[in-house]
Amino acid sequence: MNRSFFQSTLVLVLLSGMLLPLSGCAPLVMGGAAMMGGLVAADRRTSGAVIEDEAIEIKAVGRVRDHLGDRMHVNVTSYNRKVLITGEVPSAQDKQVVEQLVSGVENVASLVNELAVMGNSSLTQRSSDALVTGRVKAGLVDAQDLFANAFKVTTERGTTYLMGRVSQREAQRATDIIRNVAGVQRVVRVLEIISEEELARLLPPATDPAPATSRTR
């Protein structure tokens, strides 16, 4: 099977899987359009960037596995075509090779290589990191002055990485919250900073509450 066809199909499958809890019995095509509209309103990326980020992650991990096998632990996270590589590799040469492989993926605009040259993290460490990520996301959701879905969060060996398109004010507020989350040892921001004016343009317009209607007897 043609690899590019398989990868494109896999992206569509992933997006369809995200749709299922929301669409009920609605037709798949119409449900997909509704889902995409919700994503755009939620996380400040264009619909094209959302799809491309999913494709970048799938293609990048596939390229690393095809060239280097499963002997190392590499994660790829993409937000608005900015790519973060995390995990562990045996040598500095492997770190460079992984960067070259990922940077060659179509639509990658920029890359941050946070790979550590060391042995692979344990399953216990990865489970702990997943719990930390969950706590961080919950903390962002609880904040009344932030849009939690404007951020993408991942954690490696106690270091929490924060991605997204946010204002400087939002970035600082989120950082302050994350620093107080149990298990977070360090916060690394891989953010696209936008102005408050641009943020205002991205936010959906405020809706006035529906007027109360009087009840007739």
C-alpha cells in the first residue's frame, strides 16, 4: 500500500474517531464539518493547521521508527506547524538524526529538539508524566481567566512543555498555574505569542443572555 495514502487515511480515521462521541447518528460527512468548525473555534488554529498537525505527528513518528526502529523513546508534538521533539536517545548523533528526519516532514515550519541523550525512561516515569499532564490540563480548565483548549500540554521526566497561540498575559498566567502543579519540576514554553488585539479578533463574539420572557396565565 502507498505510504502517503495510508498516512492520509490514518489522519482521517483519527479525526473521525474524535467525532464519534459528538455526532450521534448524524451522517459522517456532515458530522466531520461540524467537528472541524468546533476545533477552529476552540484552539485558534485554522482547520488546515489542525489537520496538518495531526499528519505531521503521524508522519514524523513513522519516519523515526522506519529509520531507527524501536530502540529509542521519541515523541513528536505539533501545534500550528511548530514541532516539539521529546524523549530519550542513546547518543548525540541519534539526536541529530531524529531532528533531520522530523524536519524533513512536509509542512513543518519550525522545530524544537528537547531530546535527552540518555537511556529510555521507564514505564513508571512515563505513567507519572501522564498523570502530571492530566493535572496540568485540569488546572488550566479550572482557571476562570484562561481558555484551556488554547494550549497543548505534554510532560517528559517531570518537565512540562506548553504549546499554543496565546497572549503574553495568558502565557504567564498558565505558567504560574503549572508551576504549582504537583509533579512539575520545570516548565518549558514553546508558545506562539500573539498580541491582545489579535487575541480579541480570534475570540468568538460575546453573546448576550436571552431576555427573560414573562409567563402568561
